[in-house]
Amino acid sequence: MAKTTRGRVSLQFDPERDSLESGGRLRDGLSGLAGAGDSLWLACDETLTVERVDRRRIRPPLFAGHVSFKLEDFIRIPGGPHAEADLEDLDIASGYLWLVGSHAASRKMPDAAQSSRKVAKALARVERPASRCLLARIPMVETDGTQQLRRRAGHGGRKRVAGRLEDGPGGNALTAALRGDEHFREALAMPGKENGLDIEGLAVVGDRVLLGLRGPVFNAWAAIVEIEPRPARDHPSLLRLAHIGHGRKLYRKHFLPLDGLGIRGLARQGLDLLVLAGPTAAIDGPARVYRWIGGARSDVQRRVRPGNVIPVMELPVGRGNDRPEAIVVVPSRDGRDRLLVVYERAARSRYLGAHGVVADLFVLPA
């Protein structure tokens, strides 16, 4: 892997919108990242909001002017507005901000003071909150030079409507479709942190949505599930899965050799797809970026072939902190794209006052 040059980017959040129910700050739970123009959009896995910060024309790079958007203002949240969505990634395509929750199940944590019988009973309970099974898109518009979200945008045949993937047994239409799959049916019964189904990456390519899975990992192979959500004719605020390709499947599977790591984030770069990879468990490192050559091409051209998934760079990881969590490609005037990386559990050395944090900016190898 080639050596890369690293820079720093400052993210500053509004004090009035920066508190989490856990007592932490947005910077402690950043999980998703997307960029458009001079704006960055971020998700936190502890909120039901998405955040926008805008670039200030100063050096070193600073993003501030924080605005927070409540998802309940645009879409119905499964489980209600106070449920946990566990948002994991964002992308921007065709005038929409796309977002995805983990879709992960969790195992009830027993009280160590309980009897062994009650501990065993608690550990047998695996639940998948409906609120985590969220895949949605919200129209974006530009107003007075800033990007905004709207429930509806456009006119006539170009009308765009906020929508989410329709519900299904045990979650939504996606989990229902995967329930009989030879690779994923057992993973659906397991918690996300135990190599169960756990979505952490999102990339939108044309009409297709690519979902990168932190788990399950099959030997040394990670998985991407590809779907094509389309608005229902009778209910445009609901998205339904269309059949893909010549078969009658509602999804397509891609398996990537990532040295035993799961997918923690996805980002498009031209016709390629950059893959942020890390452990399936909540442990430190390693963290790497891979390039799937042709991963962002059209449907006919997108295939995983021998030799077209290559390592690009190794990312720094802290001890109990600074775990790379989301990526986005930042184009540059010098022709050398940068990769912006935000971290889960940012180290205190990254803190900027009470409400800011430092992200890393890496020059991508040519």
C-alpha cells in the first residue's frame, strides 16, 4: 500500500444541538458521512437527526454553521420518534440525501447480580428494533446558497418525495427478502456484534443502492447487498424493492476479499468504490481502505473479479478510541482527491473546545 499524506479538518457543532441522551456529544457517535459542494452531512448512531456543517473559507479547513434536521419531519420513523435508528451511513445522489440504519439485532444484557437461570433467560432474548430497519431518502434543495431538506421538492414529472423502504415481517422489505437466503438467514437470527446482519456502508449508484455489511463475514470475505428501491405507485412516500437483472431476485450479492474484515463505510470515487474495512467486533483495528475497481459502474459492468479489489491505505487506530467509522471523497483542484475520515469514540486529543472535533484528510494514491 502506498504512503499517504494526512491533513486535518475541524468540525464545529452548535452547543444547543450537541447533546446526546447518553450525556455525550455528537463527536462521540459520528457514524455516517456524505458531502456535496461546500457542505458536509453527518449522522450520529445515537440520534434521529442528520447534521449539516458548511465550509468556512479559512485555513486550516473548518466546517461550522451547524444545522440539525429531525428525520420525523420528513419520514415516518418505525417505532416512533423516540426510537433508536442506529444510523450508520449517508450518501447523496440525484437530489436526495440517502440514509441507512444498521438493521442489526441485539442481545439483551443481563444483570450480573441475577441468578444463573435469569442470566441464561436474558441471554436468549435477541431483538431487532423496527427503528433500526430504516432505509430512506429525503429531497435536497438549495435555498439562499445553503442545502436544505424537504418532504417534497420539484414540480410535475420531476417531483421528488421523501420516502423510506416499506415495512416487512421482522423489520422491513429487505430483512424479509433475506430471510430465506442461504448466506444471510442464520445471520438474521444473530446480534450484529456477533457476526449477525449489520449494515454500516451505503453508496447509491444510479437506481441501485449498495449496502456494505460489517457482518456477517464469511471466512475472509465481506458482503455487499445491492437493491433497487422504487417509489410505490399508490404511495410515493414508500419505497419497494424492484427485481434486479434477468432473474426474479429482489437483491444481488457481492463478496469482497477484505482479509477477514467487515465493511464499515463506502464512498464512490469515479467508477470505483472505496471500502472502509474494520473488525466486526467492537475492538481496536486494523482499519484499511480498499478499492473495488469498477464497483460504481453500471449494472452490466459491476462484477467482483479476481484482482479488482485492492488495498489502498492503512488508517490509524487508537487504543479504545479513534476507530475509523465513515469516509467521503473530497475532490481537489490539484487533481488529487482526498479522503475525509471521521472516527468513532474520538480521542480527547481531537477535541476542539466543548463542541468541536478534528477529522483526518488523506491524499488518495493516484
